[in-house]
Amino acid sequence: ILFLGLAISSAKLNWEHLVPIKEKVEIIFAIDASLSALALDVTIKEGEQVRKISRLDLEKQQVENVIGDLKGDAVGIIIFAEQTIPLQIVLSREDYQNSLLRNLRYIDKDFIRYGIKQGTDYGILILTAIEQFSEKSNKKKVLFVLTDGEPQGNEAKLQENMEKAIKVFVERNDVSIYLIGVGNTRESSKIPQTE
């Protein structure tokens, strides 16, 4: 009985497991706000109904889905076309979700058509995003770029900006970039006319 008691008590003492602690992260979501993001070529199913939504709507839905699961991370949002506009700088407060959702609603077809200079410049996006991240923080820094992948503009300027961005990205060495493609690659899609 003594040995059985010792075996059971030692099993209880050794039963402690370390619970992994989630590392805090700085995240920026970059949303493609070029005219091509208005193309209605994404098919979604809602219950029994199937309908098409724009690439922009899909980008916004994906960001909304992710931020619901983030707890305690610093999150920012950028929209980009030829220019890049930080709508929300990287925040570490717990209440960033409400302001992020508010900013996502602000991005609509009228804003894309009239509020941002058109084109698609990934170099400017990367340079602007890297500036938004804290250099002093030792948190992981992640840039998620949601885009249809269609660069538009003066090719020489796009190339020059991308070379600058790559240089800064390599020097910084603490930012990870993930590209998330949206849109239908199997068929060309027209951009809806202004109503």
C-alpha cells in the first residue's frame, strides 16, 4: 500500500505540463484598394444561396474573421493602390477590434473610386508598412497583404519602389510578409461601372 501511495503521489507531482503562452505579435493587414478590387468574381455560399461579391468585400471579410480571434496583439490596417494610406496604426490596446471594424466599413467602392490615387504599387506599400512597425519592440511583426496581384502604373517607377522596399525589408530583418491572393484566376473579370 505504501509503494502504491508513493507511485500515485509521484504521478501527481510529475503530471504538471507547461501551457504554451501565445507570443504577442504586431500585425498589419494591407487591403488592395485598386479599381480591380471592385471586380465581382468571388463566389460565396450563404445557406442555400450562392452569390458573387467583390474582391474588396472578400478582403474585408477575411480581416474581420481573423481579428475576432486575436487577443492582445497589436493590429493595424493599411489600404493601398498607387498610394498607401494607414487607416489604423499598429495598436496594442485591447479595444482595437471596434475601431478596426469601423475602419473596414469606411473602405467602400466610392472610397476606392474617389478617395485614393489609383494604380497598384507594392513597393510603396512595403515601405509604408515597415515604417508603421515599432523598431524598439521585440514582438514578431507580420504584414498580411490581401491583393489580386495586379501591379499597375509606370513600370520603371514600380521597379524603383520595389527595389527600395526590398533593401529596407532586408535591412530591417524583423518583418514577415505574407501575400493572400483574392479573385478568380480562371476567368477575367470586369470592373463594375460607376452607378
